Amino acid sequence: MSPSTLLRSVITTALVAAFSIAGTASGHAATAAPDLQLPFPCGQQWRLDTWAHAPALDMVKEPDQHGTEGATLIAPAAGRVNQSYRHGSAGNMIQIDHGGGYHTTYIHLQSRAVSVGERVQRGTVIGRVGKDGATANGHPHLHFELGYDSDGNGSASWGFEGAERIRPTFDGVAYGQSDGQTWRDVTSRNCSAPAPEGLASVYGVLADGRLTYTAIDGASGERTHGAVTSAAALGFTPKAMATLNFNTLLVTSDDPDGKLYRVDIRTNREALIFEPPVYLGKGYTHDLLAHDGRSHLYGIADGVLRRYTVTAAKPVLADITGNTLIGSGFTLKTLTATGPDWLLGTTAGGQLISYRVAGAGSWQRHQLRDSTWQGFDHLLSPGGGVYYGHHPAGSLHRYFDADPYDGRADDLSGQGTVDASGWTQTLLSAQPATVT
């Protein structure tokens, strides 16, 4: 049986059944319905079905329902929780009173994160999607209803034909008009977290050693400047690069000595001009480098992660201290920093992993993705939860993590491409902490 057939069989059987909750819709709404957004983090895509219980909706995560169970559930609008309990057949359920007689109801939840009387804002985490309750029939999904309290008893009845449920509207689009309807790839615009602001300054190295500079709008993902390419080349074969600030790069050479150079950018507007690279020292045999935007430079060589403290905007060797051994086993293909002492990287197998580094031998590892990220040869972040993945074919892809420090990936979403081609750099690095 196909997944869609299974879903139809399970949900139709489960939710046509009555939940034995009193109340009927006896009139039309007297005031305007709340401005609802999909109850999932910004950018996620979900499938909505009425099956045989319109205007109620069942929701599963696109593209293949994987990730539905345990998915973060957030409030679609501000309100007050007026029901939060475990129902005998519907399982964990929540109802939110949004004012004006309107209520939203959520059932079959894996868990509930709010209690009766609690105030919520749009985007507040209220629970997680699950398959709780007999009428879920073991199939993870969110059963969602918008109801209108037509009898004035302070709640909206739900879960059965004739209840006080009405057609919902998400982001201005109406759903639930009739039975047997399906909406595919509905994108959540529940972007309650502030949108990223600022410019991402991205430096790159071409195969011939010339440098590039590109500016990208952190909110829209559109290039606003460049790529500007230098006329001069570095004069050595680079191995790894980290951007310290708008006009300072640290670059290692691809030789046994592991020479470290500082590159001072004089201008990157109409032309990219830099001073001759300043040799700082040797022993920096790192395959990957990243600066965290505050004071720490991280490097990985043969799976070993080290941390240095950089104490000057234009450092000489004496300004790079510490050389702290964090640990081994960091077999990463790419590396970037998302904030002070927070690292993000991918593996050759496609895992996406974030690390919170506390010090020598002390860090927390969060595996955000189990696969699919193996195609990127560079990962870079200007901060603000914005990530860029570079594909060797020349495309640059943008992602947004609403909370880059929660160790979870259910609020991480793809935001399309910056460019589908043209990014031919062999090294890329973004100035940290320029997007907030």
C-alpha cells in the first residue's frame, strides 16, 4: 500500500468517528477570524488534507511525511490556552482561544508544552506532532481545526461532524472547503522570529589564486554586490581560509610547513585590491578554518579540533595565542562558525552537525541532519541563523535556522538558491556576525 493510500485509509477511518464532545455550530461568526499562519516553523512545507471531515484538516510533513512525528508545533496566532489535556481517544490535545470567539484545536500530539491559562504569541512552541490516541491509528499527523464559539460557552466543540469548526485561512488562503481535497507543499509563513538583517560579506579564492568579494542580503538571499575579482593572485596555493573582519583574512598554505598568512584587503568595491600577504608563522596544517566573530579561531587537521585566541584586528603571530586542543573525531568536510564558540559542519556522508565548544575536551554535539548535505564542499555562515552551502557545480544555496543554538533541525529550512551557477571559487568564507 502506498504512503498516500495508507494515510487516506488511516485518517478517514480515524477522524470520521465522533469524539463525543458536545456542541454544534448554530450561527455564523460575528467578528473577523484571526490572521492565522501555519502552525509550523517558518519555511517548512506541509501537506493538508480534508479527507472525509472538512473543514477539519490533517497535516503531514512534505515531501514524504518523514519528520512528521515529533515535529515542532507552534501557535498560529496570539491567544490564551483554554484546553490542554489527554483525551481518551484523541490523545494529547490543545485548544487556544484567539479572542472574538475563535479557537484553534490540535490533537494526537506527542507532547504538550503549554498549560491552561498560559498566554502564547504567534510562533510560541506549544507541543510536538505525534500519533497519540486511538483515533490516530498509529499514523503520525496533526489534526487541526479552527472553531467558532457560536453558543458562547467559552470554547469551540471539535472532533465530529456538526461541531463548531469552520474553514481556516492560513496566510490569507482558505482551506477545508469540502471533503476529499488535498493541498501539497503548503509553506509556513509563521516567521515570528525576527527576520535576519544585515549583509553577508563573502570572500573567495579562485583556482588561479585571485580573490573574490560578494555581498548578499541576509534577509532575501539576493546578491547586492559583486562578485568583484582581484587582478592580483595570492602568490601561494591556499588550503584553508577564515574571515576575521571586513578587510582581514587568515589563509593557510597547502604545503607541509602549514604557513599562515594574513591578507589585508584595501578595497573591495569596484575593484578588489589587497596588500601582499603577511607571513605570520608555520605549523598551521589545518584543512579547515573558521573564526567565530568574537575572539576564537578554530582549525581542524586530521580530525583534530584546535582553538586559538586572536586578540587583534590585524594580528601578528604574538596576537594568536592559546592553541588549545579541543578534541579528536571531528572528521568534517566543511566548517563554519554560527556564533561565539558555536561551530557547524558537514561530513562526507552528508550529516549536518553543530557543536557548542566549552574548552579543552569539552563540547556538545548536535546532529541536525543524518544525510543529504554531502553535496556541499563549503559551508559558511554570516550569523543570524543564515547558512550558505556551496556545491562544486557552482551553485550557492541558502538555509535559515530560526534558532541556531537549540540543537534541533525542525526549525531549519531551505530558502532556495542565491545563484544557480557562477560560484567557481575553490575556497569560500563569510565574515562572521554581520547578519543578526
